[in-house]
Amino acid sequence: MRGNLILMGVSVWVWLFSLPAFPQNEYQFDLSEIEKEIKKKPYSIGGFLEFEPILFGLDRDAALYRLKFFDRDEGPTVERYNLGLRLEGGYQEEKVSLHFRTDGFLRYEYLGWDGEIYLLEAYLSMKPNLSFTVDVGKRVTKWGKGYAWNPVSFVDRPKDPEDPQEALEGFYVLTADLIKSLESPLKTVAFTPVIFPVLKDLNEDFGERDHVNFAAKLYFLLWDTDLDLLFFTGESRTTRYGFDFARNLKANFEVHGELALITDFERKSVDSQGSLSTRETDVLSALLGIRYLTTNEITFIVEYYHDGTGFTEDDAKNFYRFVDRAYQAFLVTGDRFQLLRGEQLAKETFARANPMRDYIYFRASMKEPLDILYFTPAVTSIVNLNDQSFSLIPELLYSPKANLELRLRGAFLVGAKDTEYGEKQNDYRVELRARYFF
């Protein structure tokens, strides 16, 4: 069946590519000036230097606090200081180009100094003509139409929903884009195959090693609606199918959605003793969202996300209560074994962002209120619909100069006992980020 689906997708693209294109004289433009600029300066390099102090207000009664600080007392707050450097750029020579993006950081917190340099993207791109591109190397594919989450992004790392526009680290892939324009209600068709190896020291954190996987996306621009059919198969992860769409109902009102079917997924659950079990089943994940711009320049983004791979409310309560019992046993006996076991369990379950099944994302941002140039206040909230806990994140973004960006944010976590945000390590977080671009 997998082979038939792949052949079907390729056959559809080949048939569409053979159809007549738009009349070329309607879309011709002079590339001479652009070509001159490329010849003058075929390379580009830039990036930013970042400084970010953060203050964390700790929740000493929370499960995740007790797992991390059970044998130490850091007081009601802890501080962290981040110093970061991003370099990105490329080189283009006729039909071949190179692109890279790298991050480095130096961090100081209660445990001392820490630092790392890592590669986000580095790939070679070859473009024999306007309709065909081949990329090889480490890159981000950016599949999906969602803002905070992308259930159909089968070959990318997940976004941080609290800061979804931040650059992601890519995977090493071989991918191509084949594009065809048509003179019909179906205006554009594009086919994107992806070869995805998982080997030792190559994409090894993606899934089971020593396998080469295949993914593909078939894109349509039909009646001014963006549509994608997506597919992943291989031995590193189970087979999955996806669909997404985006359409502007009005110039200022857009609706988008995603649907993903993951076959033979090993769904995890936690029992009252803190034991983790798995059950193989097919699961559905979905997202539906809107983006709306008002006449006074306020942008609203609202998304509902159902994660079929997530944990239930009972799983969460079992985990948090297990941690409470382990902590009480440690206070009485000094035995830390159950807490260390809980710490390992947390890494596989509730320490990650949004581990449960149903969420609402809301964001409102206003461009230059009171005619204050380059100033954008915003507020973001993520609500766990399963346990009614939530985060509230106000922020102020200001660029006093073209190459300087200042952002002040707070994150306040609200929830009862045995809820996701009620059992986080922190009650609140305040951060000031300064970025100098060059």
C-alpha cells in the first residue's frame, strides 16, 4: 500500500507537469538588475548578539520543583543569564547556493556556567530552473499551517508554543521541490519528496537508527486555497498521513487547519504506582485556527489543538501523586530512589511542553499603539482544556534602532494541584531580551 501511494503521488505530479503552463509573456520580468547584484556580492552573512537575564519564581509545592530541588534550597527565586550569538548567511553562484545558520550560547545559573555551539541549518541548494530545486544537508522543512503547533510536521522538531517564531534546529535530509503553474482553478501544483536517514551521529534523536525513511508533500493552490497532502513512512517512526489547508476568507481574515493520522503509535500511560506502559494504536491529531487583523492594527491568533499522542488527565494525576508520595518518603527516610525514578519518568512524560491532549492558543498583538513607532505590545495564553490550567504571557517589544530589538516578557502559570501548569517548577518567569543585529 505504501508503494502504491508513493507511485500515485509521483504519477499525479508528472501528469500535471505535462499540462500547458500559463502564457509566459504575462509573467516576464527583467532579472538583469538582480543578477548584477548577485555578481557583485554573491555572499551574505549576518545574525545577532543576544543578552537575556531571566528571573524564575519557584513553586516549592509543585511536583516538578520537588523532582529538581528535593535535596537543595535555592530560595524563592533563581536567576539565569544567557549570552547568545547567531550567525547565518549563504553563498550563491548562478544555480547553486549554500546556506547556514548556527547558534552559540553561554549561560550562568544556580548550577554554574554552561555553554554550547550547535548547527541549526547547513545545506546546499541546486536550482537548475525555476521549477526544480534540490536541497541536501541540515535544514528545516516547515510543513504545516499552524502558528503554535504543527501536527503534520512529520520531519521537523516541534515548535516552542510560547515562542513559535524562534528558529528551529533542522535534520539532515535530501529533498526536492518540483513546481508547476497551470491556467485553471488549480493554479499551482508542487511535489516535495524527502529522503530522511537515521544513522549513528546523523538524525539519531529522531527515532530508531540504521534506517532510511521517506516523506513527501503534494501542494495545491486550488480556488485560492492552499492545500497539502503529506506522508511519512519508514522504520524509524511509524507511518503517518497528513492534510492541511489555509485560506483567506477576507483580506484580513484567514482560517487554517491540519489533520494527522499516525498509525501503530505506542501511546503511553502512567498508573498510580508511577509505572509507564504503552499500547499500540492509531491516533489522530488535529489543529484548527484563525488569524484576524482589525482596522486598528490588532492581530488575533486563535488555535485549537488536539494531540492524539498526548496523556490523559488520569495519567497526569497518577504521575503528580506518585511524585508527592516519593517526596514524602524522602523526607521521612532520606531514600531518594523513588524521586530519581520520578525524574526519569518526567523526562518521558510531563516535563515537555504541552504533554496532554487538548489546548487553546490565543495571542493578541497591537502594532504601534498611541503612534509609538516600532513598539508592539502583545499578550499570549495557552489553556489546557483537560485540566483548566493555563499560562498568561504579556510582552512588550520595542526597536529603538533598526538593528536593536528589546523584549520584556512575563509568564504567569495558573492551575490547581495535579494540573499541568499548577505542577510546573515555576509560578512565574520574567525575562528581558536584547538583540543586536548585524
